[in-house]
Amino acid sequence: MARATLRFWYGGLLAGLLPVLLLGFGYSALADRPAFVFWALTVGVAWTVTLRQGVQTGVSGARLAGRLLLLLAAGGAAFAGLEARLF
């Protein structure tokens, strides 16, 4: 793989996956509810798969960023729904 591609891959994982996992695991520890861990794992897997597909197929950076942001928006909406339902 080219160096720029590796930087894009690892940067994308760090920028998207780390905050999602920290939010889900931290919220689960505070609320003592395993549902938030499952949310974090689900959104994390979807993020990784979307990023991998985009890098592997050569999708442009702006289009891939749009897809990933839509994924985060849907994940945020699911998180809010989960929080409203459990509290």
C-alpha cells in the first residue's frame, strides 16, 4: 500500500473509531448498562467496514468522508434513542 493510503487508513480509524469506542464504553461504565457497549461495537464495526470498502475501492476522499459522517449521524441518533429509552 502507498504511504498516503496507510496514513488515510490509520488516521480514519483513529479519528472515527476511538471517539465512538470511548463514548460507548465510558457511558456504559457510568450508566452500568451493557447496551452502550453493544452500540459502540456496532458503530465501530460499521465505521471500519465502510472505511475499508472506501479505501479498497478508491472512493474519493470527500465522498468517503460524507459516507462516514452520515454513519456517525445515524450512530448518534441511535445513541440518543438508546439513552432516551433507558433513562
